[in-house]
Amino acid sequence: MARTFAGGVIAFVIAFLASGSAQQKPIDDAALRAPDARNQDWLSYGRDYHEQRFSPLDQINDRNASQLGLAWQFETATDRGLEATPLVIDGVMYTTGSWSVTYAIDARTGKQMWKYDPEVHRKYDNLACCDVVNRGAAIYKGKVYVGVLDGRLVALDMKTGKPAWTATTVDQAQAYTITGAPRIANGKVIIGNGGAEYGVRGYVSAYDAETGKLAWRFYTVPGDPSKPQENKALEKALPTWKGDNWFKYGGGGTVWDSIVYDPELNLLYVGTGNGSSWNRHLRSPGGGDNLYLCSILAINPDNGELVWHYQTTPGDTWDFTSVQPMMLADLPIGGRTRKVIMQAPKNGFFYVLDRATGELLSADKYVEVNWASHVDMATGRPVEIPGADYKDKGTYIRPGPLGGHNWQAMSFSPKTGLVYIPAQDNGRYYEASKMFSYTPLEYNLGLEPIGRNMEKYDIPYKGRLLAWDPVARKPRWTVEYGGYWNGGTLATAGNLVFQGTALGDFIAFNATTGEKLWSGYAGTGIVAPPVTYSIDGKQYVSVMAGWGGAFPKKFRSYGRILTFAIGGTATPITRTAPRRVTAIANNATPDQITAGAKLFASYCVRCHGGATVLPDLRRSAPTVLNSLDKILDGAMVERGMPRFAEFDKTMIAGLRGYLLEERRKLATSR
Ligand code: HEC
């Protein structure tokens, strides 16, 4: 009797282990190459090696999305931007937050399993151009790989979160930072870095995933011109640079976001960033394309050798990085199936390239662009509009440095054939610096500070979800948002597209038509891209919420992860109704108010115009409005409120008068 019972238990345990081990196969090369065998998971940054951010899960779909509800929320207890793509494997979510803190969370309940804090020195707050963010981890053979803001690459034990090895990937005396997610290619961990605003030389490195030993490093711009270059590709690049300023200023070309691996062609695609300095006449007086800035590079992942390159913005002078997310697809073009790579970089053109050869197949404007008329298909080069180069005269360029599209991931549905781009309109007044001198560890853009000439122009800061047809080369539909600097997108086989917004709405759209089907409130703005996964047959959609990043940099947000499911029963976050305001005595004259309105429209509306989660100044406390002079003089820069040093007393009085008048209208409107 006892024996039979024990035998039963053993049989049960064996069956349990067998089913467990069937599910918990390690994430090795075979698993990464066959994502469809693990549809329930989100295996790597863009879900799989194609980085299309398309999930075949369809339990949540265009017929039932309206029944989505909050399943759980996890508070990160951080107040800065959250940009990561969570990975989900066997019911566990691995994700990263502000200051490169890494979390393992039960993806069914939202309970924390472990947390790893690399304890980054807080001085990096001023060495990171665009907030202390992190875009996510990579998982391979039992380890979680995270790039740390201070330049470390850490391999954590997937079960415990304890470091297995740490590699320092940068010279920490320079302004290098890591915010991007590592990628896995053939047993190697690939990692880049940022810092080109301050002045560094860009590169991408490969480390042995098991040992943390450096396998190779590819510099994206030449080194000391008086010495032999590290490789043939850099020897070829050298004549495209003039003088030697660029070497003193770092050169730039940092690989701070997109890295994609194609196991079929065994090619690693790397996007490179802007020049150090931005201003090309300071960086490379006398011109030149400045290879390999603002390029897509195809690299052999085994030895780090360049195979082909395509430069989207030769001789960049506007911060038109080409590090924006890239995705791989097979598309019918010109009567045959082409293996393509697609990118919508900052410069406003949507590129489709043959990913085996680098041949340009198409380049089309996807937002308003005024720096180039078109891309010449014979040469593959953009045709610059005269005057777009601000060498002698300042000019207003669209898009500006925030880009027609930035790091916020786009997605592609093979079912609809559409790419869902978090697109945005913006611009910047570019004016060459009159007295430039290079200062280590500080911004070295080579431009006059922003703000001075703004009032001459309307500022078209607007965000939209753009469904782009990469074969027909045109938009199919768009959804206009009040705000810009919105989140990345996710496409699913349920004919859905998900996106979070700057105003904190997390929205499900019909992927074919753009019809809004559902929305949940996140309580804070969203910039991160969502993911979806399933556990025991139940599908979830999850997104990190916490506005921040390049815009605005140090805003105090409220970090959390929100996970939704059909019929989710957790208490939703509700919008608190704004409190009533009372008018404050205003002694400004109508002329002052009119002048203030103009200033507000030029300088403030893009942040305080109600299109983002930033404060509605009509509702600010009287004490705040009374200290407008101090706030405009930099009292709140640590919270992301820029300093407007050029404002004089008259201008501030006008602004205050305008805000008080708007407040009066609000107070009497109900
Ligand atoms: C780049 C975005 C940005 C721009 C442009 C901007 N602000 Fe701000 N502002 C912020 C941020 C971020 C905060 C801090 C929000 C917080 O911590 O809650 C802020 C806070 C403020 C506050 C305090 C509000 C309160 O109730 O606490 C005032 C007043 C203010 N800004 C005025 C202005 C004025 C006037 C202008 C135009 C001259 C302006 N801001 C332009 C981002 C911006």
C-alpha cells in the first residue's frame, strides 16, 4: 500500500518535472531562432530576431479588447523615465528601470521575485544626455544581461539576480553612458553606448556571454588621424573627415539603441548616432561625409568586421541619429520577395534596404521634412535644401533633434503589412555657435543655446500613431494625439496595435483601420513600448509607465508596470477630477497679457499646453505663480523645468498676467 502510494507520488513528480522541463527549456541559440515554438513568451528586445514586435497571440483581439481590465500593477518606487521592453519567459518578467535597476517579477501576479540594483553613482544624472533610463535586458542560457548607465555590462543569474560577471565596457573617465538593451548573437552579448552630445568616440562591443571576455570592438568613427586605424573600414572612413577637431571632440557615432541580429545571414545590424560636435563645420571643417556617423552598419558578429554600410545623413549637422529601432522582414518589392531591413530614423525618411547587400530600395518622408527635398535613388544620398546648413545663418529645421521618430519602438504586423510608427512633428532653430570651445564632460554641440529665436516661429510639436505601408510607401491611416513624446508600439495577431501616450492613456487600436477600441489610464505618461505574453493559456498585455527621457529630462514621474487582461479585476487607476481654482488679482494690462500669450505660445506651450502630463499652469499654486521669476531663472531645473535666462522683468510680468487671465477664465467657466 505504502509502496504504491510512494510510487504514485514519484510518478506524479516525474510527470510534473517532465512537463516543467518541457516548458522551461533554456533560452539558447535554438530557442532564439525559433520564437514561434514559444509564442507565449517575449524572448528578446523586439520579441524575436526580426524585432517586429509582433506577437502571434490573438486571445485579446479586435472583438473583445473593450473588456480589458487591469490585472496587476507593480510600483517601481522610482520617479524618473521608464523606457524598457520587459522580457517574459516561463511566466517570469525580467525588466529594467531608472538607474539600470533590474527586476524579476511573477508575470501572473506582479509580485517581485528579485531585484538587482547596480548602485550607479548619482553623478551620472548629469552625464546622461537623456535621463537615467534603461531600455531593457537580454536573456541567454540562464543569464540576464543588463547594460548599466555607468558603462558596466552585468550578467545576472536568471534565478537569483546575483551577478555572475561584470565587464566595464567604457573608459569611465569619459562621458560614456549605456541606456540601450544588449543583444545576443551566436554566443556573444553585443552592447553599445551613448555620449556623443558631450564628446566621445562611438563603438559597439561583443563579449563572450559565458565569461564576459571582450571578443571584439568596432569603432564607428576613425581614431587619431596621425596613427594607423584599427581596421580597413576605418582607413576607408578617414578621408571623409577633415582636420583633426573631430578626434579632439570625440567624433560621435555612438551606438546607443538599435542593434539587430539576423541569424540567417549571420549579420549584425547596428545603428549609429550623430557627430561630436553636432555642428559639422566645427567637427570637420572643410566638409566630408564623416563615415560612419548616422549610418546602418552590417557587421560580421564573429569577428566584428564591417560588411556593408548605408549612411542616412552624410555630414550630419542636425543630430539626425540613425540609431532608431530597425526591423527585419520579407517584403514583396518589385515583383519578388526581398529580405529587407527597415528604419524610420530621426531625419524624417522611412528607409527600406536589402539587408543582404545594403542596397537602398526606398526612402520616403514619413513626417514633415524641410532639410532635404528627397533621397536620390541613384546615389542613395539625401538632397539637402539650400540654407538647411546653418553655417552662416541660423535656420529652423524640421524635424528637430527629437526626430520624426526616436527610440520609441515601432512594430510591424505581417498580417496587415503595416509598420506602426510613434511619429512626431517638431523642429529646432539651429544657429552656429559664435564662440565654441570644447569643454570635456559637458555639452559640446557647437550651437547657440535654444530658445533665443523661438518666438519667430510656430512650434509644431505634435505626436501621432502612423500606420505606414512600406511596400506602397505611404501612410494608410494616422491617429493624431494632443501630445508628443508618446510610447512605442506593439502589434498582435488579434488585429490590434497598442500604444501608451504622453498623457498617460494606454490605448488599443484596430490594426487595420486605426479605430480606437479601448483605453486604460496609467496615472503618468508612457514612453515605453508594450509587450504581450500568455501564462496557462491566458493572454496579458503589459507596459512600463513613467514619463521622461530626452524630453523632459528630469521630470518627476511615478514609475509602475501595468498589466492588463480580459476581465482583469485589479482596481484601475482613476483620473482625479481637477480641483476648482479661484481667480487671483491681476494688474496686468491687456497689452501685457497679449505679449504674455505670445511668449507662452512660443516657449511654454509644448510642455505646459495640456498635451503632456506636465503641470497645467492655470492651476498652479499662487505661491508658484508669484515665484515665476525664480522658476524661469532655473529654480526647478532639477525637475526638468528649463532655465529661460534671457527673460527680463517685462516678459515675466506679461507671462504672469497671461497665466492669471487664463486662470480667471477657467475659474469662471463652470
Ligand atoms: C521642456 C519642457 C518645458 C518647457 C518648455 C517649459 N516647462 Fe515649465 N516645467 C517643466 C517641468 C518638467 C516642470 C516640473 C514639473 C513637476 O515637477 O511637476 C515645470 C514646472 C513649471 C512650473 C511650476 C508649476 C507648478 O505648479 O509646480 C512653472 C510655473 C513653469 N514650469 C513655467 C513655465 C513657463 C512660464 C514656461 C515658458 C516660458 C515653461 N515653464 C516652459 C517643463 C517645461
